[in-house]
Amino acid sequence: MTLARLHSGLALLAQFTGEHNSLHPAGPQASGIEWLYWVVFWITFAAFVLVVAGFTRAAVRNRSSTSEMLPLVRDLEGDRRASWAVGTAVFITVLTLFAVLFMSIITGKKVEGLTSKNPVTIQITGHQWWWEAVYPNTQADQTITTANEIHVPVGKPVVILTNSADVIHSFWAPSVHGKRDLLPGYSSAFWIQIDKPGTYAGRCAEFCGLQHAHMGFSIVAEDQDTFQRWEAQQLKPAVEPNSSETVRGRQVFLTHACVMCHTIRGTDAGSRMGPDLTHVGSRRMIAAETLPNTPGALAAWIIDPQRSKPGNKMAPNLLNPGDLGALVTYLGTLQ
């Protein structure tokens, strides 16, 4: 119960930070959710003001010193008026609750009502503790696989297919859509649309283990031309090393534990346990939005990932400085 309350409080606080803000909608679904939020807020604010005003009025009218004992007076007319007032308040409250329920249903229908004949489709799979994003295609060589950084075209409906590889996760980008649970063994789908270019942060919104708080992702919304260039780049295999340093880095990758968990298309590395690293150098962040994608942060992550995310499933890699530097240089060229 304590963890659940702490998580709820942190989630609420996150809404009002620059990183997560459900009150700055970027698309039609988030706009509908924001509208419902403000309707409920002003209704509850009005109820709060009326209750405080009622208590204040009663306190002022019946004010007395502590030494006085108020007489017990039987006032049938006053009791009758009070009963009518309470009954009216209860009726208005129930009517308001039904109105909010009706508006919630209408908003839910609008949020789910987005359709398109040729949408972009993205398969999102939650892992402890990172996100796999696959852009499926009937041609296997045209399928894009990336991690934690989801690119979408501006103004175009996108279908998000969800699944979980282990435990329950929840996909939540406050500026884009409401929370969607990812259940092991169960697939679901929903639509999103982003009308403003930019990068929108998201988080797992269902406690899923030790590093739940470090299970982030970002949605990058860009114009159609930029998105198509990104797609074309992602479809390419990894670039060939063009220096002795990067040749050494690739060799380090292929002869150490890295090759057991990761894929780099165009090489012998083809494992699917961890994120696809074919274009890791083009990503803004690493470790599910935990660290910036800089040489120093990448080196620290490779050597001792448990220091940044205790309990994550990546093992330490005790490389000598020369091999580590070459590996970081090679990964940085994978744009």
C-alpha cells in the first residue's frame, strides 16, 4: 500500500513538471483528457468553496464563548429547512456525478475514435526495464526495430500494438494519451496522434519492479519528410568500421558478452535479449532514458550498469581501457 501511494504521488507530481505534463496536450486524445480534467477540477473546486462557505457561515452564526453552553432548542421549522437543504445538496451531487460519468464516457469514445486507412503501426513490448519498438512490415527486411525512442509523423494517426515480455507494465505519455496497461500474454491496441513537432517523454505507470522509476521512453514527433528519412536510415545495416579504432571496437563487441544479448544488423550479433543496437549512436538517451548518450555515460554503463540501474539484467563488462574506448567509439558510429 505504501509503495502504491508513493507511486501515485510521484505520478501526480510528474504531471506538473517540464518532462511530463498532461495539461500541455500535443494531440486530439490528450486534448480530450485535458478538457475532462478541467471540467472535473472546476466542479470539485466549486464544491469545496461551497462547503467551506457553509461551514464558515454556520460557525459565525453560532459563535459563542467557551464558557457558555448553547441551549438545546427544538426548532421543527428549522429542521425541515435543513432537511430540504441536505436533500437538495444530495440530489445536485448525484446529478453532477452522473453528468461527470456521462462526460467521461463521451471523452473515452472520442479518445478511442481515431481511425485511418493507412496508419503507421508500432509494436511496443515492455521489458524489465526498457521498451522495444518494432515497426512491422510484411517484408522482413523492411521491419524497423529500435528501443525507448519512438518516432512518429506529425498529424498522422498511429496504431500502437502493446504486449509485455514479463510483468505488467503501463505505457504513459501524458502529453499524448492516457495510460495503457501491457499485460503478459495479452495483446491490445490503441491509436495516438501528435499534431505538434517535438519530443514527448513517457514513463511506465505500473509498478513493475526495482527499476520501475527508470523505465522511460520518448516519442519524437517530426514532419513527414524527416520521419521518412529516419525510417530509411533505420532500415540500413550497421555502418562498416572505417578506422582501426572502430574495427577494434566491433571485434570487442563480437568477442565479449555484448554479442550474447544484442543485435547489430550486418554483423554476426543477432540476440534479442536486449535492445537492438544497430543505430544506437543516433539515440538521444540510453538505458531507457536513464543516461544521456554520451561517450562517458556509455562507457560507465558498459563497465558497471548496476551502478546506474541496480537490478537490471545487463551484466558488468570488465574491459581494459583500450578495448572499452574502442567499443564506445564503434557504438558511437552506429547512426
